[in-house]
Amino acid sequence: MHAGLEHYLTVSFLLFSLGLLGVILRRNLLVIYMSLELMLNAANLALVSFSRFNDNLNGQVLVFFIITVAAAEVSVGLALIVALYRRRQSAHVEDLTTMKL
Amino acid sequence: MKLEALPWIILFLPLLATAVITLFTLRCRTKSSLISISAVVAGFILSLVYIHANGWHSEHTETSRTWLSIGDLHADFGLKLDALSLMMLLIVTGVGGAIHIYSFGYMHEDKSMARFFAFLSLFTFSMLGIVLSNNFLQMFIFWELVGVSSYLLIGFWFEKPSAGDAAKKAFITNRLGDFGFLLGILMVWGLLGSLNFGVLEAVMTTNPAALGCCATLAGLLIFCGAMGKSAQFPLHVWLADAMEGPTPVSALIHAATMVAAGVYMLCRTLFLFDANALHVIAYIGGFTALLAALIAVQQNDIKRILAYSTLSQLGYMVMAVGLAGPTPAMFHLTTHAFFKALLFLGAGSVIHGLHEEQNIWKMGGLKKKMPVTFWTFILGTLALSGVPPFSGFYSKDSIFAQALHQHNYVLFTVAVLVAALTTFYMFRLFFVAFLGEPRTEQARHAHESPKVMTLPLLALAVFAVIGGFIGIAGLYGAQFHLEGESLTLAQQFLEPLHAPFALACGLGAVIIGLIAAFILYKKAATDPLPARLGWLSRAMRDRFYFDEIYQATFIRAHDFIASVCDLFDRWIVEGACIGLVRGGTDLTGRALRLAQTGNLQTYALLFALGVALVLYFALGK
């Protein structure tokens, strides 16, 4: 069976949904962070497949940018999480409610 | 006009002094007082220089800059420099200068002396502004500034509740008059289209009926301003209470200058008043003179006697204006400034020497202890009573002559009666406070005041004696185009002989008052009058119950209106209007706050749902 665009997009959709569920349901900040990465890569997958099926390199270029930015963002985000953990001795989202009145 | 810049400098020097004192030298008492004193003395000297250079009656008398111009309203900031304002300039800076110097001694013990001098300079600035204004708007602004500085000075010892109350009373009573004044100014502007005195006078001279049917009303509204500032009935109640201020303030503001501002303003704008308005003004003046003189007879506080005497003399001046005699009015204003400032400063010297004792029945036997004060005070008393040849005799006589000249025999009788009463209460004060035996321990240990206080007394005494025949009346006469010829010293000395009947009545009144005071008070230990007059004496002592009447009527009515407004504000505005808006906002806020859980994942869920919703609407259809 030949794999068409819709198959790729379905995989991308599934990955994205898993990532979203992870963000919404998991309590550990690190896992939430990993789920976020999963959502980014789902988007990457969609872009690459569009690029492949439309004979256009724009999508691939965009993916490079996303990977680069994601790498930078991960380093900042992880640093924040580590700092937070040192201060609070916890990496659970329920504990981060200081902004609430 | 030569030396055009000089009047501007004279006007702004005291303001500069106020600024320097309040900004820099508030902690240094001596420096502050010297700054203030030198500002006013320099003003006096520069005024003399200016008058020497230009003469009293120069051709060109105005100097002005455009200040604002809105539509048809063009207001200048200008100075008018004719004989009237130049003479007032000399009075304000000259008498004011003497009082400034005196204050240096009088206020020496006071810890807020620097503040006192800052206020005094502010007052001098405002008063000079009124005197020099060439238009109504500018005059009104300075008019209010004078009110403010008077408020500050009456309430100078604000830690005393009575001083604070007196300050408020003076300010509010003045505001009542000023409200009428403002309406009058607006009316004149609306009808004649200008605020400049020179332009208004030209319009009124070419067309005397320019104000039409509103002439009387406009005149009376403008008179309201004078009624407040010059404390005429029915707004006379504030002046006696204003004596809560330091004595130099009473001398400067509430005797020599500020209260004279009303009379000055009437003389400045005399061309606006028609016969009816003048009639009302004359009778109000006469009534005030009589009322205040009666009250003064039964007061026991030395400053209050002088305060009611001031009221009475202001009544004379207003009456003279109403009798179409600005010359006698301004003449009396000038001589009154000399001798009443002298009397107040003398009273202040007595109070100072007796350690803040103001009751005349606790004084006595001051002749030996305070010789300078004693002799200058008697000169002031003679001048105020109108004994020839002291200054008060000439000015009062010119008012009598004016009343006769207008054939107004009612007011003439009132004026003569008031003259008798004036002599009576002044000599009552004099006999009781200065002669006889000391009545208390304090009076026994009285001491003369320092030189810095007695020298101004001597300077003022000189003018209180000679003020009547040195050409002051002639200056004003030429200002008001009444008589052209200038009189020699001897002619002026004998001027009252031109109206022998007025002269005789005036002298008779003085003699009667003097003899009555002599018989009743020469040896009196207590006041014999209450026993002889009964209820009348009580009514005089209690100031004919004006304060109580006002309390029961106007103030009660005002309180009632205020409480109605308060209820309206509390329940309708605050409760219904503001309450609904505030309650609604509050409830909405509370409801919306429930959505903010503070949990990151709730937000993420809502965010995802939102995105899904947007996608559905954007793509699904």
C-alpha cells in the first residue's frame, strides 16, 4: 500500500493529540515539557510531509528553524525547571499557583 | 511717562520677598523679617522717586501688557498711576512700612516670625495690586488675594480655635460680598463690553445711560464687594472677630489698608453708580457708622473698641461716597489710615507691655510707665475724635460739609451723632486704660516697648497731627475734577471755616462727647453705664445680637440646605447611582475570578478547547 499525505497527517495528528493530552493531564513539569516537544515534532512532521507532497522546500526550511529554536528553548526551559526545583523542592504543576489571588 | 518700570518693581518686590522667605529663609527669623521690611520700605522710597519724577497728575497714567484675549474679552495686566492710586501707593507702602518695622519688635518672641513676615509681604503685594489695577478683572484677582492673605494672617495663631474660627468667618463673609462683586463685574462687562476703568469712564461720560435699566442693580452688585471688604452692614460681623490676629495685622489690614480697599474701589468706579445706588450706599454707610459707634461704647477689649471704631469710620467713608463726595471719602480714608494704624499700634504696645492683657478695666496708670505710647496714643485719640487742628478734624469736617452740601439732613444728623459717640468711646478708652491708678498687678509692672516699636508710633503720630492740611484733600479734589485751584498751607488750615454750620456742629459733638466721657469715666473703677442704660447697654455690649441672629437664621437655614444636599448625595448619588455601578462591577469580577484557578493545566485545557473552537468555525463550515 502506498503511503499518501493523509497517512502522514494522521500520524502527525495522533502525535499532536498525545502531546496535548500529556500537557493537560500529566503533573510532572519535565513530562509536560517532553509532551510539548512531542507537539512541536508533530508539527514538524506535518510540515515535512506537506513539503514532500507539494514539491516545495519551504516547509523543510521552516522545520530547520523550528528545530533550532526548539533546541534553544529547551535549554532555557530546562534551566528554569531546574531552578524552580531547587527553590521549591518540587516539580509538580499543582504547586505552582502563586499567581492566583 | 518717565521711569515706567518703577511701578512694576514696586508691585513685585513684596511678592519676591514672600517667595524668597518661603523658599529659602523660613528658618532664619531675622533674615526673613529684614527681607520683608526692606521690600516694603524700598517700595516706599521708589514710590517717592516715581512721584518726584512724574508729578501727581501726569498726562499719561497707564502702563499695561496684554494678558489674555478670549473672543470679545480682552484683559490687560496694567497699572493705573493717577493721583488716587499714587496716594494709596504711598499709604500702603508708608503706613505698611511703619507697621512692618513695628512687627519686628512685636513678633520678636513668636517662633513663626518668618512665616508671619512672608504673609505680611504677600498681603502688601495683593494690596498694591488692588491699588494699581487698571481693570476690573485684575482688581478682582488681587481682591481675592487680599482675602486669602487676610485669612492667613487672622488665623496666624491657628492653634487657638478662636483664631481659626475668626479667619474662616472673615473669609466666608468676604466671599459673600465678592460673589455680588463678581456678578456686578460680569454685568458691567456684558453691558459695556470692557473691563478697563479708563474705557468704562469714557463710555459712561459720553452716554450716562449706557447701563440702561440695570444701572442701579449693577451699582449695588459692585457695592456688595465693598460691603464685604469694608465690612458694611449687613456683612460687618467679621471685622471685630478678625482682632484674633496679631495686633500689627489688625493695624495694617483691618484698619489702614484692606478695609479701605472697598472705599477705594467705590471711588475708583464712582462713574458707574447712578443716583439710586448712591442713595442706598449713603444710607448703608450712615447706618453702619451709627451701629458700630453704639457697639463700641460698651466694649471692654481695647482692640475690639478700635475695631468697632474702624467700622464706624468706614461707615463715614462709604456714606461720603454715597453722598457723591469721593474727595471727602478718600481724605478721611487717608487720615484714618494714619491715626487708626497709630491707635492700633499703640494698643499693641500696651498689650505687649501688659503681657497680653486686653481688657481696659485691668489697665490704668500707664502714663508714667509707657510715656511714648501714652503721648502718641492721645494724639491718635484726638485725631480720631476730630479735635482741631488734628487730621481727623479736617477729613470729618469735609464729610459733614458734603452732607450739608447735598441737603441730606438725616445723614448729617447721624454723622454728627456718630462724631459725639466717637469722642465719647475713645476718651472712655483713654481715661480707663491710661489714666487713674493701676488696677491690676500687671498694670503696675507695665514697661515701655522697645525703640523698634515706638519709632513707628512717632512717625505715624506726626502724620496723624499734620495730615489734615498738607494738601491731601487738594490732590484728591484735582483727581475728581471738583476744584482746580491749589490752596496754600494757611488756606488749608482754615478750610473748615467755609462751612461754619458743619464746623460748629462737629465741634459741639466733640465737646459733648468729651465732657460726657470725662464725667462718667474720669474716676470710674467699674463701668457706670450698664446701671444707667439697662438693657440698651447689654444690647450694645452683645453687639445688638447680630451674630446670634445670623446664627439662628442664615446659618441654620444653610445647615438645613446642607443636610438635604447631604442626604441626596448619600442616598441618591452615592447609594443608587454609584452603588449600582460599583455592585455590578464587583459581582462580575467575583464571578469571573472563579475561572482563574491558578492551575497551569486548566489554562492549557481551555486554550486547547479555544483553538479547537476557532478551528471548527474557521475550517469546519
